[in-house]
Amino acid sequence: KENIQVSKKDINQWISRSVFDDDLWVKIKINGKIIASGIAEFDFETREGVLEWIQVLPEYQGKGYGKLIVNALINRLSIIADFITVSGRLENISNPIKLYTDCGFEGNDIWYICTIKK
């Protein structure tokens, strides 16, 4: 299974975005080690909450930690958001669709993100 790494540059870009809210960054630690984390964003203009980044270390996957992260973020977003969406890669071998449907998300809409190179 995938263990995606991020750089300090990635994190600095994320926290500089207008949708950043430090209350929407959560983690689970075991013996001082982060074994699962999640990042959500909230768009004040559209009132949309988005689950953006849910990661669980491979050796801890399938044990409910991803569900704990998703549910914690849903609880926090439900106070401020009118609706909550999820993002993920279709080809992700960790099967985020199963995690999200297990947490109550429905539908099979696919949105494609395009970027314009300048």
C-alpha cells in the first residue's frame, strides 16, 4: 500500500491558502509516532467542507484509524459547513472510496481537476 510523503514546501503552501483552518488538521499518535492524519478545508464562500488528505501508515491500515480521522473531521466540519465532499485519486491502491462509503458518504460523482500552465 501507498505511504505518501509531503515536503515542508507542500505544508507551507497548504497553510497559506484561504481555506486553511488548523482545527481541521488532525492526527493519531501511538508511542509518539504519527500513524494517521487528516486534513480538511473549509471554503467560507461556498460553505463547503472538503476532506483533502487522509493517510494511515501501511502497517496500521485496516484497523479503523482512517475511519476515526474521517469521523473527527466530519464532526468538526458539520458545525460550520453546509455540505462536505471528499477528494482522492481514483487509482489509489488504498481504496479511499471504501473508507468514505464506510463513513456514510454516498454517490459516485467524479470531478476532474485541470490546471492551466502559465
